[in-house]
Amino acid sequence: MAALTVGPGVIRETVRLAALEVPGVLAVGRGGPRWRGWIGGAPVRIRVRDGRVHVTLWIVARPRQRLVPLTSQVRAAVGAAVERLLGMELGGVTVLVDGVGD
């Protein structure tokens, strides 16, 4: 049986879509002016090490969201997507809230 290889772009897009499905997430990206995104780089960073996927993700929260539960929900959604949809082992998910939208 042939092995399936999942590219980093597919992992990034799966992570982005999983995070956006969490109701309190307004955007996957950086808050503030657009130039911050250009300087800070991509809002989803993926590292695959020893067969495990490590994710760092920047989000913008919707107003009046409790941030600790929101980040827990995003971690759970991303972890489930990586494990169930992609069939890969999760190493860890770091969620950084970089702003609160209007």
C-alpha cells in the first residue's frame, strides 16, 4: 500500500478552516493595521517534526468573547481536524489572540 503525503499548504488550510468554524473567531490573522501582517508573516505556522504536527496560529476574536475558553475551543477544533481529517499525529497547538474585531 502506498503512503499518503500531506503537504504543508494542505495542513495550513485545514488548520485555518477549522479555526474559522469556532463561533468566537472573527478571522485567522493578525489584528491591527495590515502592515503588521506583512512584518509578522503568515498567521498559520506549521512544523512537522518526528511525524507530529506542531501548529502556531494567530486569530482575531469577536467582541465580548471570553478568550481562555475561545482558545481552548480553537485548540480542540484544530487538533481534531489534524488528527481526523488529515490522519496525522498532533504535537501541539499554540493559539495567539492578536486582537478583538469590531
